[in-house]
Amino acid sequence: MEDNDIRWIQRFQNYDKAISHLDTALQLKNPDMLQKAGIFRFFEMSYELAWNTIKDYLEEQGFRDVKSPRSAFKKAFEIGLIEDGHSWMDLLLDRNLTSHAYDEEKASEVEKLIHQKYYPLLSQLYNTLKKLSNE
């Protein structure tokens, strides 16, 4: 079976695109509300693709009980795929904060959280999966 036929590799290719867009959006200096909304959307896409890529990777490795983000993050931490399990659980809880983009103060807080805490987690996962996809 070629790598392109492996589901987690296919999903990872989409994750690659989403996190690249998030990276570009996060480089904006003093984004306005519309730009912040774009940052939030790219963050949401990156998060969804991250957990689904983790799930697909774990299933490829023989783990079957990883149907939710919580169970996928827990197993990924157990096997060393991700390093900071607590921050991933925070990400799971905070992911819905992006729905408060209408409140400028809250939007700025969420943008800062994405920038400082969650983008580094998503990037670390990306780098780990990139290495695994090249093996």
C-alpha cells in the first residue's frame, strides 16, 4: 500500500495546508476584527484536522478506542506522539472560545491564547507527524 493510500497521511496533507494558513494569518501585525475571524477559522480547521489526524494515525497503529478528541489526545500522550497532554486537554476545552469573536476584548484574548499556547502545540504535532510521514 502506498503512503497516499494511508488515511492518516491523506488527512495530514490537509492538516499541512490548514496549519500553513494559520501560520500566515498569525504573522499579521495588529489584525483587525475580520482578520481575527480568519485566524479563528484557520485555528478551528487546524484543530479539527489535528485531532482527526491523530485518530487516524492511532487507528493505523492498531488502537481502536480513539473515537473522541479526549481519547485520541490521551492515547497520543501515552505513546509519546504529543508531549503536553494537559495543554491538549486545555485546547479541547478552549476550542469553542472562538465563537466569541464578536466581543473585541475576548477576541484579542483568544488570539493571544492561540498565538502563545495553541499554535506551538499544533506546530509541534505537525513536526512530529511530518517526520513519521517521511519514514
